[in-house]
Amino acid sequence: MTKEHFDVLVVGAGISGIGAGYHLGANCPDKTYAILEGRPQMGGTWDLFRYPGIRSDSDMYTLGYSFKPWTDAKAIADGPAILNYLHETAKEFDIERHIRYRHQVKSASWSTEDAAWTVEVEVGEDKQLVQMTCNFLFMCSGYYSYKGGYSPEFPGADKFQGRIVHPQNWPEDIDYKGKRVVVIGSGATAVTLIPEMAKDAAHVTMLQRSPTYVVSRPAEDALANTLRRWLPVKLAYGLIRWKNVLFGMYFFRMARKKPAQVKEYLLKMVREQLSDDLVKKHFTPTYNPWDQRLCLVPNGDLFDAIKSGAADVVTDHIETFTEKGIKLKSGKELDADLIVTATGLNLEVLSGLKITVDEKPVEISRTFNYKGMMYSDVPNLASSFGYTNASWTLKCDLTCGYVCRLLNYMNDTGYRQCTPRNTDPTLEAEPALDFTSGYVQRSIDKFPKQGSRAPWKLYQNYALDIVSLKFGKIEDGAMEFSNKAPAKKAAA
């Protein structure tokens, strides 16, 4: 059986995979590539999630691509607008013809002798198993399982007479108009859902175990919209992008250096919207800012819903579901027709891909993460993983650029293999993500480790990564280049 071969296989046609397609086309025009997408359409997160109000919690001047200016008035964009932006990008840069839909990657086996990956793929609705080969495998499939979100086992859930849904699997037929809704959770999804559902529901309650930092921000960036009127689009976009990047870096640094002051600043902003009593009870977290992600509410929409009486917040623990709703440990009962479990995602490393190198299985959790994108002793494989403290796409853009630098370097030198190697016995292992969020802590043991110093340490710093990935040496002492193509025998 002839196996279809590509120089590069990209896995995933979401925001990362489409970005990878652009960079490969622009920087490695001689390389053949295909993008394998398990679902029937592109878009990743922005096509999968269909719950009311779905939007980004990052501004589009940093979540957008460096090469494709965001020109809509809204900086905090909704899901359909972001999906449209991805479709525009794929069309404008001739990426879509490279996408193979309903191609679910299951395993990848590296052969040093062939300097190639053999990738097993389930194709079509009947999941026909086919093999494809590539010299470089680029995983752009995100960080969570698409099969379903995380839902704890709630006591008595089977007794509840209403409907229970998870935002990741939002049914098209759901009708919450005039109904009582309880949303369990206080993360980004919950604070997005509640003000949107409150427009039509009889009442919406946000039920949380503990408070989260919630920050209000204008949906539109007034400076950006002004600059676009006076400056060329790309220049205006670049200036606003850097303004937002630098402010984000400054704010994160301040949160780490002076957490008490930053906490007071954030709570002061909430007090301008809600009563002191409400802020103390429901919006004052026990942890420091940026120990978990901050939740963004555009134009204070969540606070408006609470002030109008259309929504409220309850901070308590669930004792059991009942026929009519939820009984809390305090003894209070919440009546509900619909319960939404906005309880998080199931994190997944490399889409659960089974990997072998020269017939030896690889446990990714036992590897060190190189520059936030490759894995110790795993050749010619990179993954696109964004920042936890800034927009996902900022790091993905840099990762794609670095992968292209690697490919071009190997092309110029004749090497067929690049493998990160840790030869430092004093390198200490640290968790991949320094986050206390439940969805991270549930899965952190599955992730690769980071090291105690570069190039194995994740600094979560865009400026440092630009220096390292855009301008740093390719041959840095940790990346091993090997496996030159055997010389062809001269004809007799």
C-alpha cells in the first residue's frame, strides 16, 4: 500500500493549525504540508463551542494573528466573529485546500532509519484506518479533549426533573426562555453564559464554591478604532497589539511582585459596580491574582445582570441535586428548570496521541518540554501551546515561526533529524503549568515537565520568547541535529 507522504503534517485546523499553514506557506514554500482535522469543519474551539454568548476573554489585537490585522470595532469578539476571521484567513492565504477534514490522528511512530513519522489516521464517518508519512509532525490540536467537558459526579443528579447540560456539548434544541437556570461554576464560561442567558431566562443563579477575580473591560478599544481612521491598517494593528502585550506583561509582573496591591486594585474596580457586601461575599478570592486566570466581563455585563435582578450569585457547596433543583450544604435550596455545569475542561496532551520512537513507547509526562514546544528525546515533533497569562495566539505565532526556522536550517545543512536532549544532570523538574485552577491540577501529571532553566523553562513572557525563538541560535547546545541523508551511490 502506497502511503501518502508530506514534508510536514499539521494536526488540527483551529486557530493554531491555520496559523501553522500560513507560516509554512510563507516561510517554507518548498515544503509540502497537509492539515489533518478530525472534525468536519475548521475552527477548533470557535466552531465546537456553541453556548449562548460564546466569546474570547482575550482582546483580538493579541488573539488575532500577527500577519492578519483584526479590523472589527469590537476588541472582545464573539465566537461567530472569530470563526469568520479564521475562515477569512484560510481563504486569503490559500490554506483551506491543504485541510483534510474527518481525519482523526490516532498514533505516530518515528523511524530514525527513514527519518520519518508514520501516522495512523481514522478517515471519514466509517473511521477507515489509513497511514500517512511525514518528516516533521506539528501538533496544533489544543490542550483539551473534544470528546466532552469535565462534569463531577453530583449526588442525586439522576433525581433532577429538569435538564442538565455542559457548555462544551450545548444542544441546539435547548430553550431557557422564562425558565429558572442555575449555572455551576465561576470561570470564564460561567461569566460569559450568565449575562447572555439572563436576557431571556426567568432568573439565572451563578453557584460557585469560591470566588474568582472578575474584571470589567470595554468591549471596544477606543484608541484602536481611532488609530485605524488615521493610520494604515497594519501599522495601527501593530501599535495596539504591542500596547496590549506590554500592558499585559506589566500587569502580570505586578501581580507576582505586589499581589496584595493588585488584589486591592481589582476589588476596587468591582466595588465601583456592586455593593461592598456583595464584593466581600462573592467576588473576593482567597488566592492571589494570576494564580488562576482572571475572568473578563466586557462592558460589565455580568455586573449589570446582577444589579438588574436578572441574575444573582450564591457561594456555597452542593449537598445534593433534588427533583426541583439543588440543595446546598448551608441548607438553602435553589429551584431550577435547567442546570448548566460550567465546571471546566478535560485537559489532554497532544490529543491523546500514542507515540513511539524507534518502536519504543514514549510517555510524554516523563519528558522535559523544550522551549514550550518540543519534547526531550522525541525527534521532529513540535506542538503549539499558547500562554496561560496572555493570548494563546501570541505564543503560537512564535512557535510556528521557530518550526519554520528549524525546517529551513535542516534543509540548508542536510540534517534530517532534530532532537532536544537534556544532558544537564542538575536540571530540576518543575510542573508544566504554575496554576492552581482545578482543571489544571486534575491533569498536570499527564503533562511534560519544565526544567529549572532555559531552554527547558517556560517564562510565560512574550518579549523573552521573541528573543529566544525569533532571534536565538538554532544550535543552542540542547537541540541535537543528526541523521544526514545517506550519499547516493555513483552509477557504475
